[in-house]
Amino acid sequence: MLSGANWRVVWYEAIDAANVKIEEANRGLPKERRGDPVPRYDPHDCRHTAASWLVQ
């Protein structure tokens, strides 16, 4: 169960796991074909960004 700040632990673990998969997929690829890692933005920041975009 997620309560309090536990959701942040799950959030960042998921991002880190995705970045590991991206790193594995990038191995052996030329530099211009490599995928970028997922940035570790806080969900709260994403929420504010989305709200400001909607207001515009």
C-alpha cells in the first residue's frame, strides 16, 4: 500500500528501472541512435507544469 511519502520511492524506482532497460537497449548502438534516459522529475513539478500549460 502506498501512503505518505512511499509513492515517491515507487516513482523513482520505476524511473531507475526504466533507465536500466534503456541503457541495456543502447549498448552497441551508435551514439546518434541511442535513447535518452527518463529524467527524474518529481510528480509535483509535473503537475504544476501541466497546470500552467492548460492555463496558457
